[in-house]
Amino acid sequence: MTVTHFTAWLVNDASCLDQPCMDVTVLEDELLGEDPADHAAWTTDSSKPVAFHALTTVDARDGDIDQGIAEAEAAMDAAGWRIVGAWDAVGNAYIVPVERV
């Protein structure tokens, strides 16, 4: 049985964006650990195509991250993605595990 795992990346670091607003990208992950049910056992596989992408209206430099998350969640929901974990801050983004509904 093949298990597919995805992570949504809400980038809020203006130096990593080619536009002024935060964007959200869903990428497929690769299993590095032993337990596929453990979200920490996965890492993003940058060789896979982008599964979903959307821009928010929230400025990446001084916008409210809660508003960015709300817009990202609404865009993903409208496109058939469901959040299955908690948002976590990383160096240049906020990430959360998601699945296709």
C-alpha cells in the first residue's frame, strides 16, 4: 500500500517570494522515518511537482500571520485540501500537514 503525504508551506519571508504577499504551496513529501502515521517522519520532496499554489492578500513583510493562515486555509479548503495537523513555524514559512479530500 502506497501512502501519500503532503505539507502546505505558507511562506511569509519576503526574501523568498517573487511578489509582496504571502503564498501557500502544497508539496508532496517523502517518508524518511519508519512510521507513516508520524508527521515528523516525512520531509518535503522538492523533486515532485507542486500539488497546489495560491497567493494571499497579506503582505509578507508586515502582514498578520493569522490573517495569512486564514486565507491559506480558505484557499486550500476551496481547492479540496484539508488540514490534518497543527501549523508550525520554520525558518521562512509556516507549515502544516494536509490531505486531499
